[in-house]
Amino acid sequence: MYHSEQPAGHTLAQLQQQVDQWIHTYGVRYFSELTNLAILTEEVGELARIISRQYGDQSFKAGESAEGLADEMADVLWVLVCLANQTGVDLESAIARNLEKKTRRDQDRHRNNPKLQAPD
């Protein structure tokens, strides 16, 4: 279950500004879009490793644990925000449009999917 440690009202626009400020203060400049895509792929792989071991059939190797799950999710989000900033994508607008699209397309699809129904 989701539990927020951030104060209410922290928006995607604020996150995009925060990341941009950090990049220009500490990171010198953004990596190229292709480099960030490669980094995003790497971070998703690290997230997948933890999830496959915590929720899937694999077990953790000696020294591995699920403690990095939140950090890996944050790494994925960080690089995604970097890519959005670099390419001029407003994530708040994009997610709003995406939710509208999914609602129009899938408003009955999942409710009518027998695979998603609770067993009797």
C-alpha cells in the first residue's frame, strides 16, 4: 500500500523543476537523450531484479535484499523526468491525457475481464 512521506501537493511539475535545478546545480548538464534512455533501461533492470526476487520465483542471492525497492523506483522516475525535461514533455499534462485515453478505451474492459474477477 502507498504511503507518502512527501507533503501533499508535490506535483509532477514541481518534480520536473526540482530535477532540472539539481542537474544545473550539481550535474553540469543533462546526459544526451540516448544516454539517458540507456540509463533508464539499466535502472528498470535493477528494479526488475528486486521485484523478481521479492514477488517472483527467484530468491535473493547472498547480500541482496528488497531494501532498495523504493530507491530503484526513484531512480527510474528520476531518469524519466530527465528525459521529459530534455524533450519538452510536461508530465502532468501527459499523464492527464493518458488517463483520459485509458478511461475512454478501457472503462468496461477490465471490469468485464473474467480473468480479473475474484474466484467464487
